[in-house]
Amino acid sequence: MLEVNGKALIRGIVLFLVLYMIHVVFLPQLIGEQAVSSEYQGLLYGINQALGLATCLIPGFLAAKIAGHHGFIHGALVGGISTILTALIAMLWAIATGAKFFGLETLPFWLVINMFLSAFAGLIATNLEESGPEA
């Protein structure tokens, strides 16, 4: 029977949500609109992509490290649950503020991508633990 560590999942999901908020809410506020159209647009795009990747990889890795087993499953669950939560939060935000909502048509794509990235990080975490220092 598959044993899922709830504490690991919760910590991974919370970290995903924090990184996602930094990525989506705070980063645009920090750089401002003038920077987006400036000569640094390529650099900002790179930072944006790196932060998006880190938002998936780090929580999956953390959840697997905390769980200590089934890293792929823990990572995938963190990525999937977190993606659905962020879509729900974005939808509620759009309804409450009248902001533009990206739509649900892209959710399956992001669900698969985020689950895979988080699961991959979880697999790496589990494999690092298993291969640990050999005496």
C-alpha cells in the first residue's frame, strides 16, 4: 500500500504557493512596467522562466525529502494539487476584482507540466537519499 506523508505534501504545497505568489504577484510589482519594455526584457524573461521552474522543482524536492520515500509520487501530488489551487485562487481573484483570467483551457497543460517537474524533482530527492554517502 502506498503511504503518502501528509506533512510533506502540506509543506511542499505551501512552498509552491509562496513561490508562485512571488513569481506572479510580487515580481511584476518589483520590476515595474517600464522595465518590461526596456533593454532588460530578455533578462527579465530569463528570471521569470527560472522562477517558474523553481516554483515547481523546489517544492517537489522538499516534499520528497521530508517524506523520505516515494519521491516521484509526493512530487507529482505537490505539483498537481498546487496547480489546481493556484488556478482556483486566480479564478476567485478574477471574479472578485474583475481582473483578466487566463481561462481553464490551459489548465490541463500546466497540470501535466507542473506535475512532471515536481515529480522529477521528487525522484531526484529520493535517489539522492538512497545513494547517500557510501561508507
